[in-house]
Amino acid sequence: MTHLWVRAESRANEDRVGITPDGVATLIGDGMRVTVEDSPRRIIPTDAYRRAGAEIAPEGSWTEAPPDAIIFGLKELPDDGTSLTRRHIMFGHAFKGQPDGKRLLERFRAGGGTLYDLEYLLDQDGRRLAAFGYWAGYAGAAVSLKCWAAQAHGAICGPVHAYADRNLLVEELRAQMDATGRARPNAIVIGARGRVGTGAADLLTEMGVPVTRWDMEETAHGGPFPQVLAHEIFINAILAQPGAPVFVPASAVNPGRALRVIGDVACDPTSDFSPIRVYDRTTTWDAPALRVADDPPLDVIAIDNLPSMLPRQASVDYAAQLLPVLRRLDRPDEGPWGRAAAIFREHLNEV
């Protein structure tokens, strides 16, 4: 019997979950065993999973799960150096040359475990089968506008937090922008046809911000891209990968630009393939903006769990996309799971 163990998230400001109680009931109906760890922060209460038929385990007890259990979480595990012996489903951020990723792969090598990276659950044509992208783009654009509004008052964006519903975020953001007394900024979204870009463009449009939408056709020539510097807001929705063009070179910190805020929703600053070269580290909920230039100001936001600002909408949307894939876990060597395992082994061999 396939045993899926849904762990509690250990990262701060992470209230999302990758499966709903209805999804748990579906898997149990398929003949799967499902254990869900208790979590006081998860946006969906533990009792809802209990009512759906899941076995409930203490928070953080996945380290004592049966050896054949498949551990399912979203964000990274505690970086404690322990060997990883089981099969894990999560966003590993380990296949693009990230320093933390190398350490994670070394832990899997030491323990003999396997990583099914959620970013690499792909169909036969290489398209992702489930993604939080829409809500990442939506929240990333919102924080970018918060940075713009803070600059209008001569400040830098303060801490951000989660919202029980997106309407609360929209109402707060509209009031903050109106309070500046300024006309709405213009914005450019690169990757506008994808999930992330669509979410970003939707939020910007909802806020009355004129949006220039670019995708592969507009960036195929490889650069440079002076148009990016001619917009006040730039939202990057393109993943760092070999061959990715540079949209914002290091020289972009110089005067003579309209650009004031970069929302790097793709958020791979430590990757060798990052398309944004003016910063080198992620930002946080407590300090969402990294100021990389002062005259005029240029702020970068690069929060790597943006969808958790809207945990309910993001969780329900993502879980619906992922459930058909989870239902195939009884065939871990085939289809998307087999492809994800092969990608993991390929990168493990390079460590």
C-alpha cells in the first residue's frame, strides 16, 4: 500500500499545504494510506483532515515515519545536515547550481533517499503539471506596488504578512497607493503568458496600473532590453535556466532610468543563470525590499514563498492541480514520478 505522509511545514510564514481534505479522501478511496502531521499554522485545520480519514501524527514526526512512507511537504526541510533516507516530495531548489541545493543533494546521497522535486513534475512535453505560479505572480506584484508606495513617502517597504482572503490584500493595497497622491506607475511583466505573469498582470490591472506584457517573442533577440529600464515596475516571471537572457544588467543601478522596483517573482538570485544582476540574495517577509541604488531609489523584492501571502487561495488552487498526479504515486517509476526521479539522479551524479 502506498503511504503518503504529509508533513507540517517548518519554515516561518508558511501556512500553505499541497493537498486538501477532499484530496485526502480521494487518495484513501483509491486505496492509499495517508498520514497528516498536526500543524497549528496550516491554513486548513488538522480536524478537517481527520474527518477526511487521514491518520494524524505529531508535528515534525516524519523523521520516525515508516521507511517506505513518501514524505510530502512544500518548502525546504530544516538544514541540519542529517542524511535523508526516504522518498521526499517538495520544492528542493537544488538543480540550478544553488549552494543550499548542493548541500541538500549531499544529504540525499548520504542517506540513499530520493527527491521528487515539485518543480520537475512534468508531462511528456516537459510542461509542469502543477504550480503555485499564478498566486506567486499576484502576490509579487502586490508587494512590488507596496515598495513603490513606500518610496513615494521617502521610505522603504515594511514587513508584509499573510491575508485570509485576497480581497483584504486588494483593499489595503489600493488605499496605500491612493495615499501617495501620485498617478499609477507603469509596469512591464516578462513571461506574461505563463502562470506567474498572468497573476502579476491581473493584480496590476486590478490596481489600475498600465501593463506592458512581454513573452518569448519580445525577448528572443537576447538583449539588451532598455525598455525594462523605461518602466517604473518590472516583474520577472521567467525562471533562471541556461540560455536565459539578462533583463537587468549590473549597470542598471546607475541614474538615468525610470525603473524603481523589481519584483523578481522567479527568485533565483544565486543561480548562475539569473536574468537580474543587481542583487545576490533573497528578501524576507520582515524586510521584503532590498535597496540596490539610492539616486534614484531602486528596490528589489525576491521572496521565495510569495504564494503563502494568500495561503487559502494558493493551497486550494495548487492542490486541485496536483491531485491527479498524486493519484499516480502507486506507480513511482512511471510517468511524472519516474521523470522527476530521473532528473534527481542526473543532478545527484553531478555532486
